[in-house]
Amino acid sequence: MSKKLMPFWRFLETRSSRTAVMGEWQTIAGDLLSVIRPLLQPIDRTATAYPNPRPVGRSMKVVRHGDGTIVAIDEHDHQNRLDLNPKDVVLYQLDLRKLRTTLCGSLSCVNIAKTPVDQATHCLQIGNWEPKKAASFPVYLLLCHHRGLLKKDILSLIARSQRPGAILLTPTRMNWDSKLRELARPPKMLLVCLSEVIEGVDGGFSGAPAWEEYLKSFCQMVKLELPSSYRNKKPVPMRGTRSANIEKLEKALERHIKSSRDYAHTAKQQGRVPKLLPRPTRTVLGKQVGLSPSQVSRCMNDPRARLLKLLWHTADSLEDVMKYKRRR
């Protein structure tokens, strides 16, 4: 379990708006701000409250004076006040579309859904777990801030499901109990804790070993015999595998470049100096797509990887990132 990401997962499960000023996001993210920042987008509202550094947990009231100055005031301690800049009260919301892409890129065999994303929803199908062509199971993300809402969403999914079998992702186990598990068991729905299956590493998210353990339990639940199916498959030629791996790395780099580009342009629009999000290391990039460092190196050195090499260099240049247009 990644303890560094736990404040992030708890925040998603306790604040239904999934919105905060950047100062609070920085506190939540800690050393992993470069990982979480690409998932955030500014919205057209500003904060009316500001996180209180002392005592932590009590909000301060944001006051705008006629001369344009902005201050945060502790209504319980008028000596405790903060001078703020306009950028300090900009609200940033977690972009569920970007989170969906990140989760599907981190969890093996989950193909992303193409359906529109409602930012206000607390129940989103992120994709389908497809371990083989004949097997496909929906994967849902449930961002419920209390147990009653989680139960309601599970009941709704049961009523809508056309066949048994689904994976239900929740940020933590906060709202789990034995009754919910019993409710999900007959329709073969497995609760999976994101804080256990996703790790935050320098440069991005990565699937943790616990994901495979959950999948083993799910296979038993839906009576899916994966080992025998895999044994019947013909091995893929090495060069075919290499081409597929190169494409995976290209897509991962494109996602990073797009996030870095949006981050830089947002800063520029707000009058700040644009900065480049750190390019993921080859090790981190490999973890995002399920490849070992040696596999990533072989892909980078492959003569066919011209686009991959171009994207790799683009991701390390602020000028190139800001001019980047996604390939069709």
C-alpha cells in the first residue's frame, strides 16, 4: 500500500466536490504533487474558504477588500490572518476523465471506456477488464463519501447489470462492511481498494502487486480459468511484442506530454511562469505500462521507435511541450 497517496484517496472519498485550492492540493499530495497535478483542472469559481495552517482542519474565511486585496481570516482568532494573491483562491477540481485514463493505464488489462464523463458523478464506469477476447467485465469507480451512498450505487449497478461480474473500485475501505460485501457477492461484484492496488511513484501512477491478488479472487468468484486459457494461446512473435510495447510507451508519453502542456498553459493564463512537469524516468514509464526497465531500453533502442524517441525528447522541453499537438 502506498502511504504517500493515502491523503489523496481519503480526500476523494470525503469531499464530494473533489475541489480545493492549490495550497490544499499541495498538502494532500506532498512529495507526489507532480503525479497528482496533471489530474487537476482550474474551474471558474474561486474559494470562499482557505485551509488554516493553525489549527489544521479549521477553515479560514476569504475576504475581498474594496482595494482588491484578499485576506483569509480565522473567525475564532482574528489575529490569525493570511494575505492572499488572486491565484491562491483559484479552485482546482479533480478531472475524472484524466483520472479514468490514468487508472486504466495503471491497472493491467483494463481497457478504457469511451463514454462521456460527468464531473459531478460519484459512480463512473472507467472501462472493462478484458483478460482475453471471450471475457469482459465492467470496472466502476465509486467515489462515495458515506456508506449509504455506496450501498445505493451498488444496488443501482445490480439493477442495471445484464450479466454477473463487475469490479468496483473505491479509494479506501472506509465505507466497506460485511453487509456491503454480502450485497455484492451474489451478482459477483468484487470491491477493490485503490489505495492498495495503485502506487504513486516519481513521475506517475503504477499498479501494485495487490491488483493481481484481487484479480485472482475475482477469477474464483466468476469461475474464470485464466491459466488454462493462456496456455492454449500461441506465443506472440518477439518483434510483434516489441511493436506493441513501443506503442504502449508512446501512448503513455503522449498522456504525460498533454498533461504537462495543459499545466504550462494554465500557469501562463494565470500570469505565472510556465513550468515543465518532470518527465517520468524510464523505470516509471515502464511501470505505467507493465514493462521492465530492460524492456523499455530495448524499445527505446529499436530502429522502429522513431516516434517514441521524438516523444521522449519532447517531454523534456518546455517549448516543445507547449507547442505539442496530439498525433491523429
